[in-house]
Amino acid sequence: MPIFDLNYIAVLAAGVASFVTGAVYYGIFGKQWMAALGKTEDEVKAGMGPSVYAVTALCQFVLAFMQAAILAHFTPEAVSIKTTLFSAFLLWLGFVMTTMTVNHRFQDRPWSLTIIDGGHWLAGMLVQAVVLALIW
């Protein structure tokens, strides 16, 4: 499947699903995340204007598009929940966690922040994978 012959409904749904997953995830781990970040809730809220959410949504859609573009290299018969989950895990481990870990080490961030943020990206990418497989 050519890269621009993707199912854009699936990409849109995957982007929305991962955005919602992030909201739920940080709703659960928000206090631990703020503690790892070393900020209070008021400090975090002060920096959370509408543009933060717009950029977040855009990035979720780009991530969903990239996952779909990679899946486009598979034969249609090979696209399943199992293969998309495995691909998402490999992308997360090889690209997301490696770059985030390096950045956090140079920023002298605590490992707890790396684990919390990494878990968010893993959850979002796995949700995107399932949505893409179901709508593919």
C-alpha cells in the first residue's frame, strides 16, 4: 500500500484514541508525574494553555500517521492486532524510549519521570496499534 493511500479514518481514530488515553493515563499518574517533575499542580496548570493541547493532539495524529505508514509496508493479510501491537512496541522501545531516556539523563531528570512518561507513550502507541488494526 503506498504511503498516501492510507485509511485516514483509521489514522484520525487512532490519534483521538491516543489523546484520550493520555488524558486518562495522566489522570491516574498525574500526582506521581508532578512529584517526579518537581512541580506543584498550580505550577503545572500555569503552563497548560490551549496551545499545549493543540500541539499534543497534532503530535498524536503525526504518530498515528507514522504507525499507519509503517503498516502500509505490510501485506494486508499481515496486519493484525498481534502484528500492530508488536510493531508499536518495537517503535516505542527503539525510538521513543531511547531518545526520551537520553534526554532525561542529560536534563538530570529522575528515572521515575522517564518511566511515567515512557509508560504514557507505550500506552498511547499500543492503543493506536489496536485502533489501526481494527479499522485497517
